[in-house]
Amino acid sequence: MKESRADTVQATVLSIGLHVLLFAIAFMGIWWTRNTAPISAAGPVIEAELIDANALSANMQRVLRDRPEPLEVQAPPEPDPVEREEIPPPQPVIEPIPQDSPVPPQVTPQEQLPDPDLLEQERADAQAISDREAAEREQEERRRQEQIDLTERQKREEEAEQKRRRAEQQRQREEQLAEIRRRKAAAEREAQLAEQKLKQIQDARDAAATAASPPPGNEGTSDDLTGKYAAALQNAILRQWTRPDTVPLGQRCKIVIRQIPGGEVIEAEVDPSCPYDERGRRSIEAAVLKAQPLPYAGFESVFRRTLILNFEASDR
């Protein structure tokens, strides 16, 4: 329930009256204690001890009998009653009570103004809090920047490592390619030398065969060993060849065959003058490789490492 202004005034008045009553009771108690307090004489405490005179010695009894009579002390004259009435007794100081105060009681409590020192302390505390927060923000920003720098440094290191690895791999590939080129060049040189030697040998044998060839007039037929060797090569290759439809029957194609003793084929290549199409050329080269080892036994005397065979297309 909301408290009204009348209830507030009534409560304030009752509180003031209760405080006045308590103050009056305390004042009366202090006044009563002041009037009833016993009067104490100044000086040390006098102690006395009662002794029977008959118990004293004869000398002490004689001294007591011979002691002089005490002088009578006259009491001072009492003051005139009129004069006593003229001097009033001291009156207690009556402190003013809230009801007698010239200033009316304040209904609402007055707002307490803060002490200037408290304001200064509050400002100092606020400044300290602000400085601490700024220091914390600066420290947090420094940590964040350090983390960013660390991440960027790690990224740069990883990129540098990847570049180094790629460069190393490229170098290794280049070295491998150079080694392959070197080996290929060496193999080509060896092949050229071998081919030159074979050509020299073939030329010498061809010259010898030409000198021993039969005279013309036998319509191209020969029963010598060279013709049999050529027929054996034709039959061996034909057994491994399937004629493509694009190659007509009876069409001839020159094939250059490089072989070693025993009939093992090193290379088979169709001469550029061959009329076969690309499919027919590849098929005849494959058939020569499949037919190895080519006929050799019995044909050692007419064997040629490099020979040119005039292959004729036919069905098996």
C-alpha cells in the first residue's frame, strides 16, 4: 500500500514526541542523581579503634586523667533569613526541546550533500577504474596484435617452406629430365653407330650378293638361299597379320627391320613410300614384332641385321 503525505507527517510527529519524552526522562534522572549524591569530605580517611580504658597501663591512665580540657568552639552565627532568601539557589539549565525550536520541523529529510573529499575520492576512483579498463583494453589489443603477427609469421614460414619444396621438386625433375635426355642422346649415338656399322656390312653383303646373282631372263624367280629367306620372312609375318579392309590384296609395302642374330627384332618401321594407310602401316609393324623371333636357323649366311623386306598383302 502507498504511504500518503498525512501518514508521513503523523509518523514524523510521533517520532519527535517519543524522542522528547525520552530526553525528558534522561534529564530528570541526571538532575535527581545530582541532588541525592552524598557529600564527601576532602582528605585521607580517618580510622579509629575503641580500647577499654581499664586495659591501659597505669602511666597511660594517669596521662588520660591529667590531659587538659578541650576548648569550646563557638559556631558561626547563622545568616539572616532575609539574606538567605535573597540568594537564589542555582537553577538547572533547561535545554530547548524540539517543540520550542523557532524553526518548524522538516517534513521530508534534507538531502545530505556529499563531502567534497568524498566527491574527490569518487572522481579518483572513477579515474582509476577508467585507467584500469584502458590498460586492460590496451593489453588485450597487444595480445590480439601479437597473435595476428604470430599467425602471419607462421603463414609466411609455411609459404616459404612450400616454395622451397616446390623448387626442390622442380630441381629434381629437371635433373631427372636431364639424365633421361643424356641417356637418350647416348642411346641415339650408339644406335647411329650401330646403324652405320650395319649399313656398311649390309652394303658389303649386297655388293657380294649382286656379284653372285643369276643372270637375267628367269622372270624374277630364284631358288637361291636369299629368295628362300625372304619367302620365310613373308610367311612368318603374314601368319601374325590380319589384313585391314583398307589394304587391297597384292599391294606391296617396304618394311625396314632391325634384328640381332637369333631373329629377335629390335625395331620394325614402314618405309615412307609404303602405300598403306595409317591403320595398315601400324598393323604390319605390329605383325613383325609378334612374329619374332624371325627365321634364322639355316639362313645364317644370308642374315642381315638391317634388311628391307618387300611385304605383299595377302590373306592367310
